[in-house]
Amino acid sequence: MDHVDVPLRVRYAETDRMGIVYYGSYAVYFEVARSEYMREKGFPYRKLEEMGYSLVVAGLEVKYLSPAVYDDLLLVRTSVSDVQSRGVTFSYTILRDGATVVQGKTRHICVTADRKPRRLPAFLADILKNGSST
């Protein structure tokens, strides 16, 4: 499966009182990695928005396997696991020193500026299915 790896260092603000990464921070890590995935594939998310489309989050799944703490260097491995006519599912594995910390998925629906669901534009579906705009 085609994937993009994004390194992230845990910042103090992303931890809870116990010094462990706050569970909600992982959704932010997913967003950062998803944006970098799109950029790496030759189609930055911002360009999609400039064309009048958005991929809104319709679902989030997270499985916590091991705690991460302040200053850990994490690797967020992102791939596309499913492409449908109106949406896409991204899968994530967050690693620390090669060991899995978190696994997750986000499901997205394509909408236009008026927030109406639309089919994925053909060029975007192709990028998501084949991993590149070139």
C-alpha cells in the first residue's frame, strides 16, 4: 500500500497532566499527516479548496495501543484505504521507534462550497486511488 511518513515531535501542549499525549491530539496528528499526504501526492489540500471542494470528516476511529509522551519523536504513516464515489478513507499508523502507538482512520465526504455532498472530482479520485497527480 502506498503511504507517506510524516515525523512529528510531541509538544508539551499536546500532553495531559500525566505527561501523556492527550487523546484528542491524535486527531490533529492525523490532520497534519493527511495534508502532507496530499501535498506529497502532488495535490495540496489548499488547491482542492481553491477549486471549491472540501473533504469533511464524517468519521474518526482511533485505537490506542501505547502511550506517547512529551518529546517523543513519532512517525505518522498515512495511506488511502478506500475511495468511494463521494468519499475517501485515510488510514494512519503512528509509530515510535518502530513500535505502533496508535492506529486510526478518518472517513471524509466530498462537499462543495455550499456544503452539499458531491462526487469526488475524477482527477482527485484518480490521485487517491493511484497515489500521484502525475
